[in-house]
Amino acid sequence: MSQLERRVEQTSTNAETTESKLREELFLLQNTLLSEQTNGQNLSRQKTQLEGDIVGLQKQVATLKDELELQKKLTRSAEELIANLQQEVQELKSNLNREQNLVASLKAELESEMKARSEENTSNNLTIRHTEEKMSREIGSRDNTIEELNKSHADYVAKTNEEKEQATETIEKLELGLEALATKKAKLVNNNKTLKDELTTAQGRIKVFEEERDNLIKTALAAQEDQRKLRIIMERFEAKPEGFVKLIHGDISFQHMLKDATKSGQVQKQGGANQNKWQKRHLLLNGNFLLYYSNPADKEPKGVVRLDNDTVVTSKCDLTKLKIDFAFTVVKRDKSGRAFFFACQNDAECTDWVRVILIAQGWPEDEVNAYLGAVFDTVPLELDGTTKPSRTPSVGGGPAPARPASKEVKDPARNSLRLGKK
């Protein structure tokens, strides 16, 4: 009986342990499923392992069913044993009845002999009492044994029924677990297919991105090569920008360049080392080239200023000593530090020239407006033919806005600037 109980307890414990392991494996499988979005092969291996676990669990269920059948057989054997014990008890009771009848007959015989043998009768009475006490004790012991057997049988039947119920519930839980695992297996198969489709799509996108990257690299390399060639061309025409303009436009006459000009107008230009020499010039801005002509019929300009990172504009020069009211200057930021002075008819014209030149140099329009709204220190024209700016123009009391993509060259605003020769 104890071995059967231990086997049932061990079977129940094994079932609970198996269920706990299955739950842990399901939890681990859910965590693994999240990481499987980047690696489909691990999912396939876990799928195979899960199928193996399901097969093992089915085998355990079959084994548990076999053990339950064996337990039922043992229960039937125990019931047969109890039936045999009850039969033996009935036989013992029959024997007891026969002995009691025998005792009664003995009592009768003894009573008949009591008169003749009083002493012997007394001895026999004592013997009978002892015998009756002994028989009573034996009968009581046998009754107790029968009661204990009946109680043990009842306890065994109750415990067996309870274990049957527990085993049935365990089997039902295991069957539900198998159904849940089958459902999860189907979901895993669908998720695996979805992941494979997403992986294929991602690989296609990566391929497209790689092709676009290669195209961008080729475009960047081509642009770098074009910049290098353009830099070589610009360096070739550094000393004579007129040739560079002619290379670009072909016809550099005033009338032709005027067609695409951003701004044009008549100004006075200071020429040569003589600071009092001012000549009428027709000034126009085409792209990032500032060209000035003697008259509108000229086929070529008198001079060209390329407005790029090698130039800087300082607005509104103070040329009152020369009786010039409205003027601006374009200063080259190369080693020559050459300055071009232009006088306008009014302040609005002067300011507009500064604005369009700054925009042609690549300044953002909002920075140009802030720059033009700044408070400027005047740039006095010295009698020795040089200009000496007192300080850099400022916006709202702060430094002037930085020009885009400027080169690391000396600021001509810190040095004496030579007047233009033309």
C-alpha cells in the first residue's frame, strides 16, 4: 500500500514538474520569439526542440495512463484481499460460535458433576473462567483487528478515489497544455513565415540603399572632380578675371551682360593713386561678377571684381573730406588687399548696391538685412591714399554676422588698403 501511495505521489510530482518546465519553456520561447526578428535560424531550431518536447510530453502522458491502469489493477487486488480477510473473519466467528457451544456443553457436564466432585468442580470453574476470559480477550482482539481493517479499507478507498480525481485533473491539464502548445506552434510557424517575408523585404531595401549609396558616392566623386577642375580654371584666371568671365559668357560687352544683370547703374569710381580722381563708370552685377565699363557701348569691361570668398564688402565709407557723400567699397581679401571705391547719387542707391553684392556673395537675406540695419563706424579716407577702418561693422552692438565659407586669409579691414588703379 505504501509503495503504491509513493508511486502515485511521485507521478503527481513528476506531472507538476513537467507542467512547470513547460511553462518555463513557453516563457523562454516567448522571449526568444522577440529576438527571432533578427535571426530566423534560431527560431527553426527552437521549433524542432519544442516538437521534441511535445513528443516527450505525449510519451509521459501515455506512461501516466499506463501507471493509472496499473494502479486500478492494484486497487482491485487490494479489494480482493479485503474480501478474503472478511471471509476469514466470518470463519473465525463461526469457530468462535462452535467453541462457545462447546463451552456451554462443558458447563452442562460440569454442573452434573458438581454435586459429586465439588472440589474438582471448583477447579473446573476456575479453569472455565480463565478460558472464558482468554476467549473474550481473543474475541475482542479479533474484533479490533476487523475494525482496523475496515477503517484502513475505507481510508484506502477514499485516498484512492482522491488520487484518481487528481490524476484525472492532471491528465486534463496536460491535454489542455498540449492543445495550447499546438496553438503556439501554429502561431510560431506563422510568425516564422512573417519574419522570413520581412527579412526578404529588408534585404531588398538594403540592396536598394546600397545602390543609392554607390550612386551618391559616384556623384560626390564626380562633383569633387568638377570642383577640382573649376578650381584649376579659376586659379588660371586669378590675375585676369576678365578672361574667366569671357570663358563663361563669351560676349562680355555691356549690352550683353546687362541682359542677365541683377543690378546696374551709373556710379563714380575712384581711380589710381590720386584720391581726388573720380571717373564716371557704368556698374553692373551679373551673377557673382561686378563689372564696370566706361560707357554702355564698351565691348569689354574696364575691370572685373569676382565676388566670392576672396572679397568682402564694407558699406558707406566716410569720404566727406573728398566731398563724397554716399560711397561704398569692395575690398579684396587676397594678399593685395585692394579696395574699390564707388560713389552713388543717394544713400538708398548706395545701400541697395551693398545689399545685392552681399547676396551675390552668398549671404542669407535675413543676415543681410541685419547687417544693413547695423550701426557702422565710418571708414575715413586718409590723405596718403589708404583707408584705415576703425573697427568691424556690428549688428545691434555685437559683431557682424559671419560670411559663409570664408577662407582663412588676413582680414584687410585690419590693414591699410590700397586704392584701385582703374
